[in-house]
Amino acid sequence: MNPIRRKKIEAEAVRTVAMMILSGKIKDPRVHMISVHRAEISEDGKNMRIFVTAICTPKKQIKVLAGLNSAAGVFQTTLSGKLSLRIAPRIQFLWDEEYIQSLDESLRLTRKPTNPD
């Protein structure tokens, strides 16, 4: 797949998933207050991983991912229609640990060091 086409599909996937969640098209009560960060589509275009986070406990995190993955078919249909894709990529939602680690690191770097004196 052309790298430019891939980036456009990934960006549109993030935008579409976020708008569907915000607009309430996903009726699952487990899916709310979610931040969609990035998407990665495979070279052949058959699989897509979408990375999300939310402010919740680890127990709730599992429920959020289960709700998103159960609604993956709705996202697939909408995305393939919007982008005129011949093959609808199989969507899998994953927790974005890299994003959380980068936030922790930036907080650590921006804090003023405390002087023991």
C-alpha cells in the first residue's frame, strides 16, 4: 500500500471513530469518555489497530476495550463506506500504553526539582 494512502486512511479512521463515539452512534454503555490516539493499518489493508485511552481503573479499562471491540463491525462498515475501500479492514482496539508513558515522562520532565535545603 502506498505510504501516503496509508497515512490518510489511518487519519480518517481516528477521526471517524472519535466522531462516532462522540455523536452517540455507539449505544454500548461501556463506551464513553474515550480518547482515540492513533491507528495503524497493515500493509495489505486487511487489519487495523486503533489505540485508545480513557480515564478509568484497570478493571474498567477491560470493559471499555470489550465494548469497543464488540462494536468493531459498525466501525468497519462506516469506515469502508466513507473511504470507498474494497476490503473493509478488521478493526481491533488496543489500549495505548505508549501514550500514557509519554504523558508520565513529560510530567516528570516538567516538574520543578525540589531542593532538599
